[in-house]
Amino acid sequence: MKRKRFAALLAALALCVTGCARAESAPVPGPQPSPEPSPSPAATPAVEAVGELTFHNELDGAASQNGFYYLRPGTGGWTVLCRMDLATGQSAEVCALEGCEHAGEECPACFSCYANLPVPLLWQDRLVLVFLGNPFAGGPEDEAYLARIELAETDGSGRREIARFSPGEQLCTGFATDEEKLYFLSSPVVEQISQPAWELKSVDLSTGRTDTLARYGGESMAVGYYLTGCTKEGLVIKRIETTGELKPSRESVASNVHSLMLVDRQGGVVRPLKQWRQDEISECVRDGQLFYCDGEGRLFRNALDGTQDSLVLQLPGAVRPSGVSFGPGREPWLSLTARDEAGDTFRWLCNTLTGEVVSWPDASGADRRLVSLGREWSLFSSTPPGAGQTCFERIATDDLLAGSGQFLPAG
């Protein structure tokens, strides 16, 4: 029963943190600092951070300049890691073994445990494979369900495990990297099911050394923590407190309280950033900045440096924050999908420097979704009615920004 209750809470909080979080209402003219709970200190050596931080939040795959790494169903029940060439639309298995049939554990691109598939990330021209772990799917001794991190070359060679986590521990989506380390939150969901807690951790991607930087939570079932973005120097962590019923419905989470805080790479809180109620704004952190849409369809920017919020643009449709979700972007472009009260859907690319808004058409009937916005090519996914499987389409980014609807097959 406790597991079911905890799963229901996670589902309720997930309504707020899908890609970016869902939230809403009239903007406050300046940043609203919130009293953040101090994280519990963790014994970690003081190591100087190296390089700027980059945030990875794509669950569909990992995008390079002209490529996209993703998982697709293979033969014999295997799941296969592939790389799509966006210039040609062709995909190939991430495997350098000559004559490999890509249907067994000897293939570095194949994965057998469907309940614990990796999230691929790109780091310094190498692949980082993050297995989140699934404590509820297998027994404590079943290694296939354990959270772990693997490293490989971009052709699949040299794939090896560099870090493994304890049974019952689950890694949370949302990752940041610098020149040496991977940063993320994890949660021992089985052992602390009544009062879940989160740990901010780092893994040295060369040595596999894992450090616990800070601990959050342990307050109640109604509180969750999420790594939602980063600046060049710090991590942005969101705290969500559920004030309504602990059940997964949009009505029950409308009054949830969201708080953002900036944390350094040793886990120390730099400063609180902003606090709002779920039905006030819809927001995301992109390119080291906070963007949010208010109840009047206005898009605002917060530079996360203590300065005042600034108006970016007025969206062309009459949308409410509860109907707005943010997607991938590439500075200065920010993508968002919005639904108005009549049920009509709008898809926009917003230039956060000039205020230009570009719509892209979607007459596919498959709810076409932007997966990657690259400098040369952009990638979309959709699930056509009756298909049951995700399909990819690509388009030259310049054509997309010009309002073209000439999508090309991919995958």
C-alpha cells in the first residue's frame, strides 16, 4: 500500500516536471526569493570545478551537431541504440563490430532489460549511458535493474561500467556535466518510502568516483526535489510541495508551491531564485536563464543573477499557463506548445532576443513534437494513429524558421 501511495505521489509531482515544469499566473515584476530549506551537509572533498556546466534533459535521445542517438526496438526482444544522420535521415546501430547482427549481449548497442533502459548523453565526444534503476521491477539481487553509469565511444566501442549504485536507489532525470563530472539527483525510494529523500551526487566520468554533495527532503511525502537546469557555474534545483490531495490529477496539483534555488557544484546553496504557485506560471530553465509564461500569455525572462525579470514577448494566442509546455531550444530560439480553452493547439518557436514568433504547422494528426532544434537540422517525433510506434521526421532548421511544413522522413 505504501508503494502505491508513493507511486501516486510521484505521478502527481510528475505533472509538474514533464520536460520543464507546468505552472501558471500573473508574473511578479521581480524575482521572488523563497525561504529554501538548507540541504544537509555531505562529507565531500573540496575540489575545484572544471569548465562550464551543460544541462541534459532530453529523454528521447542525445543530439550532436548533425546526429541523434536514440533507442529503438530491435529483434528478439532487444532494444538497440542507434545514431541517426540528420543530413540523410538514415540510422545505423551504434556498433563497430564487423558482421554483428545486433541481437545479443555481445553487441554494444543492445540492451535486454526493457524496465531499465539507458538514457544516452553526449559528453566530450563520448557517450554516457545512464541507467536510472528500477527498484520496483526486480529483486534486490537482480543486477539488470540496478542504477549504473556506463561510458562508450560514439561508435559503441569501449563500452564499460564506471559507476554502480546500491539496490533500491533510483537516479532522477535531469543531468548536468562539466569537463570532468556528471551531476544528478538520486533517491533511495525503497528504504525511505514514507519520507523520501534526495541526494545531489557527482560522478567523475574518467575514474567513476562518486561523491554525495548534499541531501534534501526527508520532510514528508508531499515534497519532491528535481534538477531542472543550470547556469554556467551553478545547478538549478526545484522543490515542489504538494498542498492538495496526493493523487495524480491536474486539479489536485494546481496549488502546489514551486521554489527554485541555485546550488554550487559542492552542493552549497548560493541563493533562492523564485517561488510561485502551480497555477500561476509555466516555466523552464534554458541556456542558463529562467523563462516563464503568465496568465496573460506573456513570456518573461529571469537571468538567474538577482536582476529584475524582463518581458520577452507577447504570445499571439490566448493561452493559459496550464496549457503551456516548453520543448527543446537553441539560443536564442525557445520552443513551446500551448493549448487554449477551446482545445486548439499552437506550436511556436520564439526568438528571445528579437521577440519574433514562428508557428510550425501540424496537419499530420499524430501530434508532431519537436525533439531537437539544431543549427542545420531539426528533428520531430510523432505517433501516427494506429501506428503504435514513434516515427521521426526532419526538416532543415532554416526552413522551419521560415514557416515551411516540408518535413522529410527520418530513421
